[in-house]
Amino acid sequence: YPGAPHTLLVAPSEGTLVNDELFERILIPIAGPDDAEATARAVRPHLDPGTTLIVTHVTPGEGDETTIKTGRDEFAGATYDTFFDILYRDDLSFEWVTLEAREVAAALVDAIGMTDATLVAFTPRDIDDWKRTITGDPGGHLIRAADVPGMGFPDPRA
């Protein structure tokens, strides 16, 4: 729920009751096609009809501020296509947001406000990244700085 900073949740088991408002607008950062596949497979069983997924990719930027990139970025496009091909459902809404920024975690924190996200959901790429998410940057920065909860989903391929 909004206003609960510094929260890390684990993926609920299927059929678990949770606050519906929490899952209204989910910001899902994806780094590339492999991460898009893992994340789509991880979140798929936990999504309720009517949820809006704000699928986000960060590209290197020159300025100090996070901006929404205009135009088509081929790598981001391939990443989004992978996510959509795996997760497509008629009962979900999708928003595709490519950001330009110097710092990925800071850009994702900015994206929360830019998109009115109610939750950030991500899949750590491996155990080293998972440990880094809990104990340090960049995922740790996202969890500490975000003003919405973060939810980590285990990679179903692991």
C-alpha cells in the first residue's frame, strides 16, 4: 500500500488474500530479454484481472534527471516483446515506459511517482543479485528509497 516505505515482501502463494489496491499499478523493471522472461513467468500466477503492469526498462542517460525516452529503442522493444509474449492476458493492462537515467535504482524510484505505481515487483537475477538486493545497491537502494512496497519473486527457472 502507498506510504509503506522500506518494505520487501515475498511472493504470496496462489490464492493468498492481499490488499487489492496494492496490486492496482505494478511497476516491473526488466533489464533485458532473459530478465523479462524470468519476471513474466514469476509474476504470472499472482496477477488479478484488472491489474495494470508498468513494464519499465532503463537506458543510459546523459542528464542528471530521469526522463521518459521517446521513440523506439530496439533493445527495450525486444525486451518488452519477450515479456508480453509470455505474460499476455486480455484481462491485464500494459504500459511500456523506457527511462533514460544515469542510475538505474534512482530512475526506478523516480518512475514510481511518474507512473503512480502502487508496488514494485522484480525478480533477482541470481543469488548474488538477491543478496545485493537485501544488503546493498542497486535493488537495496530501490527498496529503501521507494515510497511503495517492493515484492521480490523467485526466478521459476532456478
